[in-house]
Amino acid sequence: MTEPTRYSTPPVELPLRLDQEPAPVEGCAACAELTAVRDRARSVGDMTTVTDCDVFLRRHPEGH
């Protein structure tokens, strides 16, 4: 068995993701709506909703 750490360990550094925003699929109403919601959310500073829309847009092409 190992001894427990009795001193502070350095913090874990996670990589910063700087991916481009997902683009909507041409002619898809769902993609267009998510893009509109994302744009409205960004205009009022709601970055949580912007991120949620990006996630939904990235996953949405699986349904195309």
C-alpha cells in the first residue's frame, strides 16, 4: 500500500479548446433555429446558452 500524499500537489492543467464554432447545415431548419438562438444569446452575453447551442449543433449532424 502506498502512503497518502502529505503535501500539496501542483494543479492539473487542462488544455484550452479553441475550436471553431460549428456551422449550420444548409437547408436544415433545426440548424438554422439553433444558430438564431446562439446569435441572440451572444448578443445578451449568455455564453452558457451559446455553448449549449454549439454542443447541439456539433451533435445534430448525426441526425442528418
